[in-house]
Amino acid sequence: MSSKPSLCLVTPALADANNGNWQTARRWSRLLRDHYAVRLAASWPDAAEAKQPAALLLALHARRSAASIAAWALSHPARPLVVALTGTDLYRDIETDRDAQRSLRLATRLIVLQDQGALALPARLRSRCDVVVQSTTSRQTLAKTGRRLRAVVVGHLRDEKSPQTIFAAARLLSPHDGITIDHIGLALDPALGAAAQQTAAVCPHYRWLGGMTHAQARRRIQQAHVLLHPSRMEGGAHVIMEAVCSGTPVLASHIPGNVGMLGAGYGGYFPQGDADALAKLLREARAGQSGHLPDILAALHAQCGLRASLFAPESERAALLQSLRTAQAPLSGEHP
């Protein structure tokens, strides 16, 4: 029997989802294993609870894990309950969804994944909120062709990721612009999959590559000149930190979740949903690559380099452990 306290990490996304929530859950399990006996579960109580009762519940997603959060609070009102908030939690569900709102009330501590996240919470809850910036491993910057500008998009096709912005930008570009866009991700929305196929049919410079393993997607990010990230809402996108730590600059929608990752002064933002602005940035980047304009990608690369240290595993582990320890010894009167 382990002498470490048992921690149940509830994640609605398991390995078959191959998405950011799963990457977070898997990484946290690894970062915490020296301090806790961690098990991953799709819900609580799980099959292992009878043999190994959890001393602490860490739930990813306020809405999708709401049933587990409520069950834990009812069964163990004196035990710590930590809820990590995703982008759909922060920028949609906590405003309208009663289950997500209940999860906020029940949590001993709340976790957000970038430094703008707490601002989306009601002011009365911010004292219970911790920022845990996610981490990734650094990768070598790969040699890149000068014959064209290679852009990559990584994200399953669903409305929150705004793939429509990519489709529209691709149609604004010409094959003669010297810009190619590779789009990686499964069609979680069949209509968006059909739109991707239609875009590829009329835009030879756009390719929808479908789903890939995490390792394959990271390799594509390393090979690209720029990552495009047009999301409508984000809690803290893995692909942004993976690009930053691979020496690949980012063009991102100007939304709080992206600003929290890249910083308020970052030069690679475009208005969310503005395909014209994105196409203009891509043309400017290509012109800079060709020597006809200042090299904006070089400037963005330098800015990304200044952010890379924020995404170190040691920093994420320390912040996560501190949040859990605070939850296990909450201040008197802090939790209603």
C-alpha cells in the first residue's frame, strides 16, 4: 500500500480523445506521481474507489465533470476538491450553465491555465483561484525551406477552434502567394469536415490532413514557419506552447486565452474571426521571408523565445503542487 495520499484525477477526455484536455491530465498525472498516488478516471466514484479511497479530487472541466464534482462534495464535504477550468468553462459555461456554476461553488480551489483566466471568474471567487501555466518539452528548431511559407493549424474541427477563419483565409490567398496551409485535426463537427474538404478542392495551397498522433503533430509544428491559432475561446492552448518551445512563431486570434499565453505585447495577433487580417499577416510574413519587407516572423520568433521559460515542467509542477497543498489546508472562512 502506497504511503502517498491517493488523488483521483477526473478527466472527461481520455487517451482516445487525443486532445488538449487529455494531454493535460496525462502530464499532471506524471508531474504529481512523486507526491501522490494518482489515478485517472473518466468519472468519480470509479471502480478503484472502494479499494483505494481518494483523499483528494482534482477534476478537469467544471461542466463536463460536474456530476463527479457534486458526488464528491456530497460524499466528502470536508475533503479537498480542486477544479481546473477549461476555455469553454471560462468563456461560455460558467455564465449560463448551472452545473458549471455549481462546480465553482463547491470547489476548494480553482485552477486556470493562463494569467488572464482568473479575470473571467466572478470577483468573489478569484481569491480561490491559482494559475498553473502548462508545460511542454523543448524541441530543436528545424531547418525550413525558403521557397514558400509553410503554415500549420493544429486543432480538431469544432466551432470553438474557429476553423472557418482558416477556410476563409485560404480562399483569400492564391497559390502564387507562396503560402501553404496544413490543417491537422479530426472533424468533430461533420459540417466543418465537409467545409475543409471543399476548401481543399478549390485551394491547392490548403490541405486538411485529418487526425494525427501527438508526436506527428509536434513534428509538423517544428517543420512549419508559423502556427496559426484562430480559436474563439481557449483556456490555454497546448499547441501555442508547443510552437513556442519548438522555435515556431504564432499568429493567433486576439482572445484572452491566447493573450494569457503569449503576452499582451505580442505582435502576432489578429482580430478573432477576421480572415482578411490573417491573410494580410501571412502575406506580410511571406514578403519578409523573401526580403521584400521587414521579417515579422523573426521578430515574433524573438518574442516567443522570451516566453518559452514560462512553459517549463518544473514551473508547472511547483504551481500545481502549491495549489493542491493550499486546498488541503484552506484558510479559515475561505471556502463557503
